[in-house]
Amino acid sequence: MPILDSTEETTEFLLRRVRAGDAPARERLIARFLPLLRRWAHGRLPALARDLTDTDDLVQVTLVRVLKQAERFEYGGTGSFLAYLRSTLLNLLRNEIRRGSRRGESVEPGESLADGGTSPLEQAIGRERLERYEMALEALAPRNRELVIMRLEFDMTYEDIAIEVQSTPDAVRMAIRRAVAALAATLGESP
């Protein structure tokens, strides 16, 4: 199901309206990006970092912070706002994880102390792969990076992306295919 239809305003248009103080435009932006951010963030906050804060809270904090400073955001083209939301949310998640690791995990007496999770080696390998992916993503041209983020990380349909970038689904599909191939080449893997 597409999140946009061709009659809806683009993100750029809504951002201009938000900067002008248009509350309904702000609500439409929130309605557009809240489900995407929730889906992307789901499961990314480990139990160790959870206390009174959960992932949904961080998603809402991200939207509030970014929209509060909308006048500072420089629209860099299609997908740049979503990429900005993603990086802001990723930073909040990292801060919560750091805060959780400093605090430590509380364990009730009588609970099993065996850890059924991943080993430190598995965590390090996963962290290393994620860092390599992030570096390869940053090496892409901004438009390609934004297309990859919209498709792979936010699971947007080609139709939704086409509406957002004001293109056709086939053109978007080909551009994403090329961007993913470039990403894979940077990572040294086959697409």
C-alpha cells in the first residue's frame, strides 16, 4: 500500500509550509514519516537500553526535535529529509544504548543469569558489518544514498519513492538497482 498518492504534497512542499507555521502541514509530515520511522526503528533498541524509554518514544522525540528546528534544515533534494530523520533517530538510539550500557542491566534474584543472546564476538562482527555498511552508504552520491535508505531501510515501495522523487517507478527501480550495485561493490560483495 503506497504511503503517498500523486495528488499529495511533496516533502519539500510540506517543509516549506511547516517553516511558515502551517500546523496542518506539520501534522501531515508527522503522519507520513511516523509509520516509516517506527517500522525502521522496531527492534533496534536492545533490552539492555530499555527502561522507561522505548523505541516508539525515541521515534516521537526524533520527529519533535527535527520539526522544531525545521527552519535550520536545508532541503538537499528528494529523500534528504528522510535521511536526516534516520540519522537523528540513529543518534538517539546510540545515546540510549550507551546510557543503558553505563547503567548496566538489572537482574532480579532467582532469574537465570545465562545469556541466550549473541556472544561478544558475534556482536563485534555485527557491529563491524554495520559500520562497513554505514561507510559504504556515505560513499554513495547523496541521491543514491537517499534512494537506498528509502527502499532498503524504510521498505518504501517503488511507487512511493517515485512519487516522492517525482519520477516513474521503473526509473526509480533502475536507479536503486544501480545504487545497490555500487553499495555492494564498495562492500566487496555481489549485489
